[in-house]
Amino acid sequence: MPTQKEIDIYEELKPKITSVRDTVKVLSSKKPDEHLNLFKIRRINILLQQANSLLQDVKPYSDFDTFAEDELPSNSDALLILELYLEAFKRYWLNNTTHGNWDLEREWKITKSKKK
């Protein structure tokens, strides 16, 4: 179960990755084989590092952490990875939420902090 801090990170990070994915999707639809520039890759890598810390066991690939800055990915390659990360966010959410008592809304299962 996630802590409240992890839930806050999830709720901040998922929309950012979704927004970046949407931007890369547009670029990929126009020029799928063109490479992303270093600025974009560095920004994406920051988000991926944060996502990796949160997702841990459900991250898309155990052998992938971030894009190599000396080997810039194509728009379509970056899109593929971002889509996989968004699916991992969905798995994380499903694994850590439950249906509420009286409605169909899902609620976070939160780890309670220990009282001193």
C-alpha cells in the first residue's frame, strides 16, 4: 500500500507524463523516425526517474531506466516507452486502490503512518 506522499507523487507525475506523451504522439505522427532533441530527453528522463522510484515492481522493463543522452531516441521509440509507463501507472493504481463501500469509485488503500 502506498503512503500519502507516494499518492501525491503519483497524482502529480501521471498528468505530466500524459502531457509529454501527448506532445510526443503529435511529433511521432508527423515524423516518427526523427530524433527528439536533448532538452526534451532530459525533461523526459527526469519524469522517468521519478516514475521508476514510484512504480518499482510494475515499471515496464526491469532493464530500462532512462533514455541514453548520447543515443537520442526517435519520436516513435519515445512514444512507445511513454505509453508503457502510462500502462504501468494504471497497474499501480489498480493494485493500490479498492472500490468504496457505497459507490463504484475507486479509493486509495493508504499505509497509515506510525504514531509515536
